[in-house]
Amino acid sequence: MRLQCRLFLSVLFLQIQPSLGKDGDGDDDSGDKHGHGKDGDSSSTSSSSSSSSSSSSSPSTPTTNAVTINTPPPNTVTRTATSTTTSTSQVPFSSSSHPSAQTSGSSKPTQTAITDTTLMIHFAPPPNISTCDSTTFFWTPVGPSNNISLVVTNNGASNNSVTETISTTLTKSVSTNTQLFTWFDVDVTQGWYLIQAELAAQPNTVLAKSAPFFVENGTDTSCVRPHTQPIPSPSPTPNQSSQDRSHVSSAQIIGLVIAAIAACVILSVAFLFPRWWRRALPSNRKRRLLY
């Protein structure tokens, strides 16, 4: 009976030995690492199971993290690359499409009226010159080609007020593409002048003005034209007009009187002269007696 009890206890001991705690207060066994006595066996079992599950899950987690970390960067790079490629591929397409539309729309250009805003020229600063010399004016056209007239004037050339406005038309029609014009004989008096461009089709429409230049009297002034304006005669007063009328009427009266007297004299002479001539001549009887 004792042997059977010992065998039963030994078998029971062998069955209980794996679940006893090693670090606890109970008996030592190899299965308990962090338990506390007999109660710690179950806790150690649960903790070991949790630790085993955590240990089993912990290596899987870094791998998944590594996969998620390593996988997105290529995807993001490829997405940005595709976006950049699409954007760069769309830019030339859009830029090339617009000019074609413009060229198709510009096949029939509309004609606009030429004004001082659409047609402009820029004069180069003219040099100072002497009278009866020649000089050349240069300009740069800006806008469509058209015919202009060139006028040299002293109006606005100096800050001082001019007593007499002098304007000389050099040419009435010259193309803006010519870009130069030569003034062979400087025939204006000494002073400050400028050259201005006007539309030939629209006179007095000033397109541009040059910088002022000075004309001085040279050794030759024979080509200078007088630009003095005629002094207007004063208008006659009513007294002067009445006096003139009285003078005219008296002269006419005197003339009529003289003409009448002369006519009377001529008529009287024509009437009296034959009678006087007849009396002066001898009669036929006297002529016979004499011969």
C-alpha cells in the first residue's frame, strides 16, 4: 500500500514539476522564470504566453514596418516623377496649341486707323549748324510704315518766348522707312529750332519732335529767307472813309465840268469856223475882177 502511494506521489510529482515556479516561493521547476510561488506558475504561464506572443509578434511588426517604410518612398517618387513628366509634357502641348490658334485667327488682319499712338518715330539729337550749310536728320521708325512731312520750327524749341514763329516745311511726303532726310540749305535765321514729324495724310498731327538744335549765322547768309510777317494796315476810321468819298466826288465833279467845257468849245469852234472862213475868202466876182 505504501509503495502504491509512493508511486502515485512520484507520478503526481512528475506531472506537477513542469508547472512549479523556479523564482517563486514554491518548488523549483524549469518552467517558471518570472513567477512567484505556486500562484506565479499560472501567471508565469500567462506571462510566458504573452511574452511568447509578443516575441512572436514583435519580429513580425518590424518587418511590416520595414515593408511599409521601404515601400512608400518608391511609390511617392514614381508618382512625383509621373506628375512632373505629365506637367512637362503638357506645357509644350499647350504652348504649341496657342500659336496655331493665333495664326489661324490672324490670317485676316483688321486694318486700324493710323494715329499718333500707333505710329511713332524717334529722332536722333540733331547737331548745331550754320546758315546755308547742310545737315542730315536721322530717326528710328516705330510702327507701320507711312508717309510723313518734316517741319522745322522754333515753336517750343526754347524756354524763352519767341517774338516771331518761324516754320519751314522741308518735305511734304517721305516714308518713315527712309530713316533720314538731308536739309541742303539752312535758310532760317539764327536761333533755336526743332524738327517735328507730321502725318502727310493728316496735317497738324504731330507724331514726334526732336531735341532742340541751334542755328548760327555763318559766313554765308545769302540763302536766308526773310520770315518777317507783313504789318497789317490800320482799318480806316469812319471820318477817313467819308473824307475819301468827298474827295472822290469832288474830283469827279471837276472832271465832268472840264469835259463839258471842252465839249462846248469844240462845238462852238466847229459851228463858227466855217462862217469865219467864208468871210475871209474873196467872192467869185472879186476874183474875176482881179484876174
